[in-house]
Amino acid sequence: PEIKEEDMSPFLKSPMPGTVVSVAVSVGDEVHEGQELAVVEAMKMQNSLHAGLSGTVKAVNFAAGDKVGEGDIMVEIEHHPDH
């Protein structure tokens, strides 16, 4: 049987451990694929994190100044296929 990979696009994950510099969205916000959602700083470099799909922000799990680990789910987006 073919193993189907879980669709992780509704979840914005931190690509590395670091510190949250900014979060540009709040719960209930409409976002579009490619929109900047957050910035994480690691090793003195800022990394802009973008939405993988369009939809409504369902959860924001971190705030500016928080420490994140690699793979931590920072933002959850509820996808609207009709948009």
C-alpha cells in the first residue's frame, strides 16, 4: 500500500530553533498563499515565514520574543477550497 504523506500546508512550522521576531497575523485573519506570517531569527539571521495556502488563521501559538524549536507549529490555517 502507498503511504500517503500528511498535508502539512495548513501548519506554519519553524524551520529552525530561534526567537520569534514578529507575528503578522491574528486568529480570524484571512491570509493568502505566500503572505508573510512571521519572522524567526536564528544565528543573527532573520527568516521570513510564509503561508503555504490561503484561508483563515485558526491558531497563533507564539508571540514576538518567544523561543521556538525546529518543527514547532507557529500558525495554523483553515483552508477554504472555494477561495
